[in-house]
Amino acid sequence: METVMSQVKNVTSLAQNLLALMWNIKASRFLYIQQQTHRIDTNLHRRHSAQTQVTLNKSNIFLQNTLEKVCEMAYQRRFPPLQERLFEYNRVRKLDHAVELTKVQQENERLIAFRKNQQRMEYQKICQSEAEMKCRWELALKEEQESAKKRRLQKLSVVQDQLRQIEEKRQQERLNRLQDRQEGERLRLLSRRYAAQKKMEAEKKEESRKSLLKHQLEDIAAAKEKRDREAHQLSLQDKETERAESELKNRLELRKNAQAAKLTQRLLPTKILSEKLALMKSEQAARVQREEAKVPREVAEEEAKVENQRKEKEEKRTSALRSIAAHREQTIQEKKQKEEAERKSHLEWLQAQKRSDILFREQERNKAQRIREERMKCNNFNMIQAAEKRAQAEQKKREEEKFEREMAKQAAERERQFQRCVQSELQRAVKEHRNTKPLLAARRAKQEAMQNCYSSNCQQNLISLIEQTVVNL
């Protein structure tokens, strides 16, 4: 920017210096022209644009030619009169001035086109950077939205999973309750079946006991009948024995006398037989008593055995029912403990989720705060940059105004010097009785040139170009 401004300033000063140098034709102005030429040469070495360098080189060549002509005119005063040379030089100068003016205008147009192209490129770069920043911002916003959407979907999936788990737990609880009811129904049915079975078994046992008692009574009756038969047989045997004894007695009585020797021998077996019969009767009576006593004892033992079996079965049933009730109570307690543990774990999980949600919201708030702070920093930086640019623009504008004032002062000073020179030449021409019209025409041409140089089109175009360049930069 500074280089371009210096080039514009140098071109402007060059144009003004050219307008001044073309009229400084006297030898007394040669040193001033040489100084201006040296300054122009110094400024020419600082330019970087090739097209501007070509134009300035042409201007330098024109200045050198002009200086050569001025030197020639200063050192060769003995040649044809000064008025004719000034007239010819004015014609050439006007033509050269028109050519240089067209070149300067062309160069100004090129500079304007170059500046517009540079401004367009800078605007395109700014638009591209803004588009890239907008794209990055949209991409970041899109990524943030996608991440938020993913988090929402993840949370939704977690919630759906939790709802599904809760529904599965409820379904499992319903199934467990249904199974418990079915188990209770089955246990009640088994209890009823067991009671019916026990009742049937008791009835069967009662029937078997009754049948057993009946059989035992029948056996007792049969045994009694057998004993009666045996007693009858014994009575018959007794009768036979008595008859035999009576017969023996009769025989003994009959043979008492005949068989006296043999009596002792006969009495001994009879005694033994009587003892045997008495012993047999006593054994038979004892056996009958034992059998009669054995039947109630067996019945009592059988009843006691049946009662013991019933008690054992009742105890087994009671213990089975107790074990079933204890198992059921244990199952209920385990189920309650499991539900309590699941409830606690679910509560802990919900608390953990709540803490994670609070942490996530805190992170989001911090992130939003950081983004706001970064935006504020960017806005402040942009405001500072804009303020600096405005300050630089105002500074450059002040420098331009100062430069224009200095240039105006220099132009006014050159104009005063030119007017003094023209006035002295006019006075000298009047004293020498020479023609003053060329000098007057030169003065009028100088005024017209100055007016044309600072006319509305050229000056306003140059000033508007400088102002537009400063404002754009």
C-alpha cells in the first residue's frame, strides 16, 4: 500500500515537476532543474512496477531532452532570438505535454485497473476466507449437531433399553407371580391330593384293620372251634380214658386176685399216663390262654403299629409342609432381597446418569461460555483492527492533505518565481523594445496549463483514486 501510494505521489509530483520544468528555461533555473531531476531519478529507483518504471523512464528521457534544450538555449544566447525559440519550444512542449498527459492518464487508468484488480482479488480473498470460515463454522455446527443428535440417540437408546429392561422385569415379575400362583395352586392341589391320598390310605388302613380284625376274629373263632374240637376230642379221650380206666378197673378188679403180682407193674404206666394226660391238659389250657391273650395283644400291637405309622406319616407330611413353607419363605425373602438390590442398583444407576447429565450440561455451558468468549475476543479483535485501519486511513488522509498542502505551497512558490521571471523578462523586453506577445502567450499558456493540470477531471480523478485507495485499504 505504501509503495503504491509513494508511486502515485511520485507520479503526481512528476507531473507537477514536469509542468514546472518545461517553463524553467533560463540559465538561472538550471540548478533547480538539476536538483529536481536528481530527486526524480532517486524516486525512480524506488519503484517496483514494470509498467510504471517504463513510463517514468520515458518521462526521465523527456526531462533529459528538455534539460539539454534548456542548456543549449542558456549557453547559446548568440543564436536566433529567444522569442522564436520559446515559440517553437512551446509548440513542442504542448505536443509533448499532451503526449505525456495521455501517457499519464493511461498510466493512471492502468494503476486504477491494477488497484481495482487488486481490490477485487483482496475482496475475493476476503470472501473466500469468509466462505471458508463460514464453511468451517457450518461444519463445526453440523458436527456439533450430529454429536448432539448422536448423544440424544444414545440417550434415547439407553432410555429405551432401560424401558425394555423395566418391561422385561415387569413381565418377569408377572411371570414369577403367575408361577408362584401356579406353584401355590399346584401345592394346594398336591396338598389336597395328599390329603385325599392320606384319607384313602387311612380308609384302606381302616378297612384293612377291620378286615384284619375280622380275619383275626375268624382265626380266633376257628382256633376256639379247634380248641372246642380238641376239647371235645380230649373229653372223648377222657371218656375213653375213663371207660378204659373203668374197664381197667373192672379188669383189675376181675384180675385183682389173679394178677396181684402183676399189679404194681400195671399201676406204674397208668400213673405215668395220667400224669401225661394232666400235663397235656394243663399245656393245652395254657396254650389256649396264651392264644386268647395273644390275639388282643397282636391287635393292640397292630393298632399301635398303624398309629405309629400314621404318626410318622403325619410328621413327615408336617415336616414336608414346613420345609415347603420354609423354602417358599426363603424364596420370597431371596426375591425381595433381589428386588431390593435391583432397585438399589437401578437407583444408583439413575443417580450416576443424573450426575453424568449434570456434568454434561456443565461441560456444555462451559463450552458455550468459551465460544461466547472467543466470539467476543474475535469481535474485539475485529473492532480493534477496524479502529486501527480507520486510524491508519485517517493518518494517511492527514498525510495526503499535508502532502497536498506542501505541493500546493511548492506550486505557488514556483508560480511566484515563474511570474517574477516572466515579469522581469517582460520588463527587459520592454526596455529592449522587444516583442512581448510570446511572453504573454507563454504566461497565458502557463496559466492554462496550470488550470488544465488542476482542472476538475484530472485533479478530481486523481484525488478520488487516492481517496478510494486509502478507504479500501
